[in-house]
Amino acid sequence: MALKALIGTPLCREDADCATVAVGAKACGGPVAWLAWSRRVTDGAKLEALATRDAAAARAALRASGAISNCMFVADPGAHCVIADGQAEGICQTAAQAFGPR
């Protein structure tokens, strides 16, 4: 996936380094998921442009195929910097990744 390649390893030192980007599109609207990324590592403008292009392509494919989805809203979980004990840097993760299911 091009988005994951652009995100690379989302290194962080604090929560402010981390953000999320919407991924894909559901037939009823909204994204399929969210990915965490690092403001320190990734060009946010390029990432947003790629995510927007990918979502538009996904919506077009859904319309063309007549696919349906569960229409369940997928909220932005937010992202946090998770640093292992003794490490100087961490990895940006979505709240679901960092803290498990709620």
C-alpha cells in the first residue's frame, strides 16, 4: 500500500509528533480505517493528497461495482507516541493499537 510506504516507520518523541490519516472509503461514506503517522517523518501534504486520491478511487470502484458496506461510522481514534522503557524514540500508533480494544 502506497500510504504505508509513504508513512514508513512513524518515529516520535511525544504525542504532538503523531497524527492520523483516513484510509479508503465505505460505500455509505467515510473511511474504512485510520493509520497513525509521524509529523517528524512524513510530509503531511503529500500524505493527505495520496489518501484523498486513494479514497476517491475507492469510492469510484464501489459505485461502479454496486458494492454495499455496513455503514458503521469509523471514528478517528487519534494517535499517540508509544515509547518502550529505556528508548529515546517511540512509534506513533492509533489509540486502538496503543491501548487495545475498549
